[in-house]
Amino acid sequence: MQTRPRTRFPAHQVASASQAVAFITPNWFASVMGTGVVAVASVMLPVHFPGQRVLALGFWALATAILLVVTAATGAHWVRHRAVARSHHRHPVMTHFYGAPAMAFLTVGAGAQLVGVDIIGQRASLAVNAVFWTVGTVLGLSTAVAVPVLLFTRIEVDDDAAFGGWLMPVVPPMVSAATGALLVPHLPSGQWQMTLLWGCYAMFGLSLIASLVIIPLIWGRLAHRGVGAAVMVPTLWIVLGPLGQSITAANQLGGVAGAVDPAYARALAVGGVLYGVPVAGFALLWASIAATLTVGAARRRLPFGLTWWSFTFPVGTCVTGLSALATHTGALAFTGAAVVAYLGLLAAWGIVAGRTAHGVVVTGSLLVPSASR
């Protein structure tokens, strides 16, 4: 997530404004994902606390601002440093993070409808989500096809190259499935709602099966080659992304199925729970493994980098997934698990956001080549 092409700027030099955009890569959108998911997780939490909605609104506003800045910087990067930008397409690590922009738009769009409505109103918030969902879905479906094709035909990788980032280009359709559920009730009844609902289920399947192909490769690499470089350890948390997001999608879609056809409502709602509970069990197993390996890496010195944003969005999807299960089952165990995961998300975001701000504003270390090698 950090490896980028070398440039002519000395590693110790703090980048100027012009130089800074030379180092803008797709993984910067992970900061939008990690911030926006806090807003979504806050509003979906099955318990309530004072200032909860204000907190969610603040995180959504911050995520929106970061999205605008990173998008503008990315545009400037492509205009001023086109050769560097194009080189990311064939980079064995960076190319996978082209899935991040799609998920950034989808997360901010969902936040607009869930909490942004308090500021901009229902009509505007729905319009923002519809536009951002469309943009994010088109981008996500594109990366789900283009990145694997590049991997299969243009990029040379070793047998032990599989890592959590391989999931990034195939997870966006799952995020589209989960957030698309918010739009279903607002479409005209009949074919419009039906098309979106079943389209979201198709994207759910697309992302789920692709993830089920990739996750065993990551497990196999860990078993045969070990954990590897400490800087890549945080990417192990990305595996939680498709797990938590699929639980969220299955339950969110099941919850709105009645708006399309009451005959499917009960079956799809139950199906969401029957799917979600076993997957939540595996997510707990993987979180335990990832946490243990992360602690081990920290003891050996875990260098800070943009990979640390992997501690946020995937955990946030687990919060939304557990919250959906708590809502649909009424089980206090899921409520408690969602709260624990939410507290972990807040702690992780605070640490990562603080270190990122320090690396950008105070030292500028994230804007020079030494922070990206």
C-alpha cells in the first residue's frame, strides 16, 4: 500500500505544493473510507448515547472535505505527473488500491443520506447519495474487472505475492450492494426497485465469490511464507472488509426486499441472518489472528504509513454488520459485539488520523518518497 515509483526528490526534503501531488496515489482515498465509515457506523449502532448524531455528522463532514481534497489532488497529479500516474497501473502493489476511490464515494454518499440529511435536507441528501452511488458503482465494477485483468496479463508477481490489498478492487461492488439498499425504497415501485434490488444482490455475489477466491490465497501465503515485512501487516485487516460488508449487505437488502415483493421479504430477511451469523464467526477468528500478528509486528517496530488506514474501514464494516444482526435478531450478544468493535474503530481512527495529520501538516513526511518506499 505504500510502495511507489522512485522520484528525483531527495528523501529528506519536505515536499512543496507542486511536489506533493506527485505522490498522490489511490490509497490516499483510504483516509476517506476510514473517516466516512465512522459516520455510518455511528448512526447504525444499535445503542444510543448523547451526541451520537452530532458525532456522526462531524465525521461525515470531515470525510466529505477529505474526499474533495484528495480528488482534487488526484486530478492535479494526473495533469502534472501523468507518467507517474500511469505507472501505478502496472505496479504489483499500488494497482490494487484503485478500488479505494470507489469505496470512498460510496461511503460518503451513504453518509449523506444517513446523517448529512440533518444539514442539507432530505432531497439534497438523497440526490448526493444517488450521484455518489452511481459514480462509486461504475468505478467499482470497472476496477473489479480491470485490475484482475492487469494482474493476469501485465503484472509480474511472485508465488507468495497475495496480500490483503488484492481484495481492494473486488470489494467495491459489495459496498455498492450494501449502500444501494438505502436507495431502493426511494425508487418508483415496480421494475425500478426490482432492478436495483436484484442488481445489488448480483454485486453481492460478484464480490463475495471473488473474495472467497482471494482469501485462501492470503491464508496460504501466510502459512507457507510467513507474515513478511512489518509494513504490510496492517493490510491483513482488509480481509475483514468483505466479511463485515457482506453481512451488512445481506441484512440491509433483506430488510428492504418487502418494498419490492412481499413474497421475498421474509425469506431474504431470514437469509441475511443465516448468512451473517456464520460469517461473523469467521470475522472474529480473522480479527483475532490479525490482532495477534499486528501486536507481534508492533513489538518488532511497526513503521507508520498509509497502510494503517487498514485498521479503520474494515473494522467499521464489522460494526455495521454486527449492528444489522443485532437489529434483525434482537440478540444482546451482537449489540455488545458491535459496541466493542465501535470503540475499537474510534480508537484506531484517532491514532491513524493523528499520525496522518502529523505526517502531512507538521513534518510533511508522507509527501516525500521516503514515506512511500
